[in-house]
Amino acid sequence: MSKPYSILREKMKPAARKKAAEKTKALLDAMPLQELRHARNLSQEQLAQILSVKQAAVSKLEKRTDMYISTLRNFIKAMGGDLEIIAKFPDGSVQISQFENIAAKTERGNFPNSG
């Protein structure tokens, strides 16, 4: 019979618990759109209704490896978030602001040229 994770975690050494927590955080900090949607407790159908598209369009979008920033921004907004574009360099990070004007012009829910 399997044991609940909470019991197993209690038996772990503090260093092992810390390592497990760090690994969990790393996994949650980076995930594909489909997993993000699941983590937000949304179905493809629910997201499609919010975006005023068909469920198949959501499915197709989640499989894409290349899309317009405005398309991704609409997808993230539909899940209740905001998209930020950050350039990371060895000497620091910079948030790219040039795409903010695009967000103001793009209607929420449309997938313009998701090409």
C-alpha cells in the first residue's frame, strides 16, 4: 500500500526536503501552455469560450512552437495573467516594452495571424 507524500516528506532529511522544494519550484517556473492551462484549472473548451474561438483552435495553439506575441498575450490574458518579455544577459535582465503598444491595439480574444 502506498503512503501519502506528506508522511514520506516528514521522514526526509532537511537537505532532501529543500532539494525537492527547489526542484518543484523549477518545474513550476517553466511549463508548456497546455500544462499552464491545466495548472490554472481550465479546460480547452473553457479557454475557447473566453477567447471566442473553437476548442480545436486552442488545441492547435498549445501545440505550436512559433506564434505572434499578440497571440500568446491573448492566450495568457484569457487565463488571467499578463505576458512580459524579458531579455536576460550575463550582466542583468531587461524587460522589453515595445510590445505594449501591440497589446493596446489587439482585441482580447482574437488570434491575429497566429502564423
